[in-house]
Amino acid sequence: MFERKNTQSRNVVICIVILLLGILMIFAPSIFGIDMMDGGGALILLGFFVSLSAFFVSFIFVRRKQVLDRMYREEGTLARWTYGQAQWDDYNEKEFAYRKSYNRSLLIFIAVICLVVGSIFLVADLDGGGPVVFAVLTGIVPVLGFTAWLMPRHYYNKNKNSAGDVIISPEGVYLSGELHVWTGYRCRLERVQFFSENRMLEFRYYTPARYGKQLNVFHVPVPAGKEQEAMEIISYFKSSRLYTPHFSSK
């Protein structure tokens, strides 16, 4: 059975609550008589920033909610699969190993950049702000390391405690409670690939990030006997306006 509660509704409500709190902060100096020089001005600026951020972020979650609603209504659904416990457990173990390896490689890459850049500042400005910059950049690495260690285990435990199911639509994939959406502002589906040796679909898509685009990669196990359906999914995306020419099978 597929979960019928739209999990994105909670995110929309949270955004609305934060938006209202931001508006309250804007009018708080007038309501409670807070002088502009005693923090009222700063409160207004903070409230403006909070409410504006919540306003724009709410559009993202509203869209994600709409996409998931359409998935539940099976509007244009490409596939809807349920997995046996053995296949789901096998997938979870493989995905856990993949996430750990990917995060480790990314962490090493970031750590090297932080060390090199921090060392340059340290040497160039030893008596000024160089040591501070070096300390900040190298101090980021343990925080990122903890996150890289924690997130694969979070998804692993989450999958262990959930039913194995997936909905694949032209707009995204809903895999056991995790929603991926590649339609919308500056979003782009980059690749769909089928690995026949382990019956796995790999999706790669871009979403907006603070300093450009963020690449997202995830895998969808293909149930036994559904290989042809998986190839039809690839064919669909290859012929749709969503794709960039990197669709293949192995």
C-alpha cells in the first residue's frame, strides 16, 4: 500500500507559520511600543528578511505538494511498484554503501580545498586575519564530516522502518517517503540510466542552490519482471522535453 498522506503539507504549514511570525516581527515595534533605537529597527529588518524568505520558500513546497498530489491521483504515472522485503533490504544495504562512499569522496574534496585556501590566507596574512580564516575553514571540515557520517545512517534507518514502494511520474519520483522533483524554476533532469546487472534505475537531476546548481543522484530498484517497464521509462524521458541527452542502459 502507498502512503496517502501528503508529507509536503507539513512543510507548507511550517512556511506559513514562519511567514506570519515574520510579519508579526515587522509590526511588533508598533504594537508593543519598541523604540527604533532600542532594537525596533533591527526587529523590523529581521522580520522583513524572515517573512520574505518564507514567502518564496513556500512556493517551492506548494509545488512539491502539488506534484505529490498528482502522483497519488496517478495523473500520468509512469510506474508504481512495491518491493518484497528481501529486495528492499538488499537495496537499502547497497544504497547505504553508495551514500557513504559518495559522502566520503565529497568530504575529502572539500577538506582539501579548505586546507589549501586556508593555508594561502595563513601564509599571506600571518599577522592579520589569516589565522582566523584558516581556523574557520579547517573548523568547517569536522562539522561537514559529522553530517557526511550522519545522513547515510539517517536514510538507512528510515528505509528500514518503511515499506518499500515507489511512484515514478514525469515530474519526479516518490521513493518510500522521499520526494524528488525535477520540474520548476532552474530544475533539470540530467540523466536516467538502467543498470541491468543489479536491476537499478539511476536518476540525476539539478536543483537550484545558493551558488549555482546542486546535483542530486538517487537509485530506484526495479522489481523482477519490470525490466521492460524500466526501459519504457527511459524511452519516455528520452523523447520528452525534460531531458538532456544522457539517457542510457547498461
